[in-house]
Amino acid sequence: MSVTMTTRQVGDVTVIDAAGRITLGEGSSAFRDTIKDLVTKGDKKVLLNLSEVSYIDSSGIGELVSGYTTVSNAGGKLKLLGLTKRVQDLLQITKLYTVFEVFDDEAAGLASFS
């Protein structure tokens, strides 16, 4: 199963709820397209909820970095929410834990944008 992405607005923050696996191919392109669409629409505050992501491979990690760069270059912020233990470990191994702002609960993530 690849990833499914649903977006919702909470105030001026766009929350992307991802579920499934972010892997090479379909999963990573769905992620890339979602981020591009948001930036094109002018959404600059993006909170990516990964609590339902069961697996992420190296290309998925690459897409996270790419999404972060795309949003940052547009003058926005991309932050992560609800990392599973596996994804958290992966971000620590790759030293990306220091790049992303990571939150355990949605309220704290949303509040960080104000």
C-alpha cells in the first residue's frame, strides 16, 4: 500500500495527514505533488502529520527534505507531527531530526506557527 494524503485547514495552517508507506515511486510523488500544490496556492504554514505512516524509505526521506526546501524557498515553514518510533529513529540516524521541528501533539504544532 502506498501513501494517502489528505489536507485540511486549521486556521491559517495547512495540516497534511499522511497514512501508509512513503516509498520510492507512487508514495513519494504523491507527497511531492501535495506540497507543490500547497505552495502554488500560497500556503506557507504546513504541518505534516506522520502518525499513520507505517514505513518510510530513503526516497521518502528525500521527499521530506525536498518538501521542506520547497516550502522554505517559498518563505514558509514545514513542521512534522506525530512521528512513529521507526520514523523518529530514521530521522535521528540521518541527522535530520535537527532540521525539522517535530511535535508530538497537534495543538503544540499548530501553536508553534503563531
